[in-house]
Amino acid sequence: MPDRFEQYDYDLPEHLIAQHPLPSRDASRLMLLRRGRDGVAHHRFHELPALLAPGSLLVLNNTRVPPRRLVARLPSGVRIEALLVTEEAPGVWRALVRKARRVKSGMRIPFAGGHLPAQALERTEDGGWRLRFEAPESLAARLEAHGLAPLPPYIRRDIHGPYDPGADRRAYQTCYAAVDGAIAAPTAGLHFTPQVLAALHARGIGTAELTLHVGLGTFAKAKVADPAEHRMHAEWYALGAAAAGRIQRARAEGRPIIAVGTTTVRALESWAAAGSPPGSAGQTELFIRPGFAFRAVDGLLTNFHLPRSTLLLLVAAFHGRERLLAAYAEAVAQEYRFFSFGDCMLIAPDTG
């Protein structure tokens, strides 16, 4: 029987959903799997350099997450929240809005206590709103000063209580983030520290960077039962000539290529499907699910993903559904921390 999203379900106690990162990023737990083999082993993230073969090449997604989550109190007293997704013209943004029905066309919304006022223009086809912000020439600076980290909804914050928004903005960003554009962090990269990167290089493990701006396609819930009927939103990616050359040399020399995160997998496999050119940029709608033939990736470092999600199907395509779900059951039994601020797994190449 063909795969269905319901076959990628698992039970997760709510207390295992990480609400905050650990004080030391590299203290996260790391579950080690060997690609295509049964069984797991338990480690800490700072042990990563010893778990990879010298000569391996880690590929990182250097997208940066601007603080584009905004909160406002309407004149009626209703609190609304907006996530700015796409700038369509200077100061005009398409946004996802919670309690969107409370917003009316022409309404002035005093986001961030009035520091980021906007006018509601019209509803969008996806149920959000098109918003026009005042003084667009200073909008980017004001977002940096007053915007909030776009944390996923399963991470709960009471921003009207004792809350440090700067702590979330620092935590929800990789230490190598460089290119603005994502609406969510590539969370597998959150475990890295400068010390771990230095230890990797000292062991002869190289790195290369690409950019994929995490968008709605990564997190959109499937509205169909059959994965073959699901359509991904397009996301922009770019792989520069220097990084492409590094990856091609590693491939030619038989050195393993380890993708850090599912976003990196999608970018690398989109690049490979285009013929592995010397540099590439464009939109990808690639939906990787079981049966996919990988061309560019030998190993995968990834966090634990939501049940029935496209991300879970991607990892199952890499390691096998039954093996992956068995590993998730072990992670629950061992009380690993799940999702964005949680622990991770390394599916390493099978070295025989």
C-alpha cells in the first residue's frame, strides 16, 4: 500500500517539547544512527567531530531569521499577532495573522506598541493580510529593534509577563547565520558553537555553506492523506560557485557529504537534480518522500520533527520509515527533547 501521512504518526508526551534551549547549545543530546541499519547510540552534540570520518564535508544553511513576528493590541482590546512573510513592494508585506477575522480593511494596527504601525489593506488568498507599514525606508531597522523571534506555536511565551525577547532572538539563530530571509530557523544548526566548528576543522572535517530561506513550504500542514497529492510551497535557495566546487571535489574523492538539516538536503538535492552546476540559485518545490533517489547527500544531521509532517517523510526517505519510527520511540522512551529547541539525531553513512 502506498505511504499515507497517517503512517508517520507517533505519540509524544507534551513535556518532551522543548520550550527553551539548553544553556550550552552543544550540550544537547545526539542520537547516532547508521544509514539503513537498525539500532541507535546515545551521545552529546559536542562529540560530533569524533562521530564523523576525517575528510567528511558538512554543508550548512546560513540563512538568517529576521525578527518579523509582531504583536499588537487592537482598539477592541483583542491581541493579534502577525508574521511577515513576503515583501511585495516597499513597506507592503504579505503576512500570516492570528485572529485575522478581527482585522478590517483600512484598520490601523499599532504593532510593537506603536513603533511599527501598519494599515490593513486586504485579505490574501491564504487567509492572511496584506499590510502597508509607515515609513518603509526605516522599517528594517525598526524590525531589528522591536520585532520578535518567529518562534513556532508549540513554543509558548507570555510576552506580557517577565519576558526577554532578546534571549529568544539570540537562541533562535545559528552561530553562522549570515543571509536575511527565513521565517524560521534551520534548527539542526542551532546546536553548533564556534568551539564545535573549530574542533571539526581540527579533525580534518570541512564545511561549505549554502542558503535556503525557510518558508511556508517547510511547515505547511498536509491537507491531504496521500503524500503524492501534497504540493510544497516554493522556497528560494542559492549555492555559490566556491561551495559547489568544494562539494563536487568531495564527491569526486569519495568523501562523505553530511547535510545539516532538512533544508540543506532540499537545496543540495535540487542542485543535483539541476545537474550540479558550478553555482545555482532559484526556487525549489522539491518534496522528498520515501522512494526518492538521493544524489548529493550521504549523511544527515537533523532535529526531531512533528508527527505526520513533510520533514518526517524526508528523513524516512533517507533512513526508512520503520527504522526511523523505532528511533523516535526510543527517543521518547529516553526522554529526548523534541522540536526546534530540542535534541538531534545524526544519520551517519554506513561505513560497513
